[in-house]
Amino acid sequence: MIKTEFGIINDFQPNQKYTTYEPEKYHCVAIDDDEYIDDWWKRLLMIRTYNMSLEQPQWALSRWGITLIPPESLPVLLKIIAEDKRIYWDDSLVELADLVREAITENKYMIHYGV
């Protein structure tokens, strides 16, 4: 499995560049990149994100880098995850959906680490 990881940034700093791989710090959930991100890619292109800092807006995820996902983009991400039928048997998708819901409730940014 080639993993991709998502976590919540509890203390988001708008002027900071997030360039360090720190999945433990953000309590990341890992999913299989090839299995899920490839399947979701066309829908992920509709999500406004940032590449490592708010100075670099983009769409979708940085497949081989670090992506910041703002709170306003999280409902679309959650919809993509929740509508994937594999959520019924893959605990990692359930964990990811729960994490995104938590970030939405708390109005927090998420971080994504590509492969």
C-alpha cells in the first residue's frame, strides 16, 4: 500500500510554511493512495487547497507533497469519502471521515501528506 495521510492542524498559523513531514503531530489517518485518491481524483479537483502555505493556492491535493485543506473545503472532501461504498468495510475510511467531521465541527484546517 502506498499511503497518503490526513490530519488536523490544531493551531493553524496562516503565515507558516508547512514543509515538514510530521504525521504524529497531527494524528494522521493513512489510506491507500492508489486505491482511493486515484478513484476520487476528478472530484478532488473541485476542492480549493493550498500547497504548503496560504501563499500557494491550488486545487485538489499535492500527490507528492504537503497540502493544506481549509475548513470551507472540508464538506466536499467529507462527501467524497462518505459516498465511497468501500467505507462500509474499510475502517481507514471510517477513521478519515470521522477526522474530517471533527475538523469541520472545530473549524480547523487539515493537512495532507502525499506519497
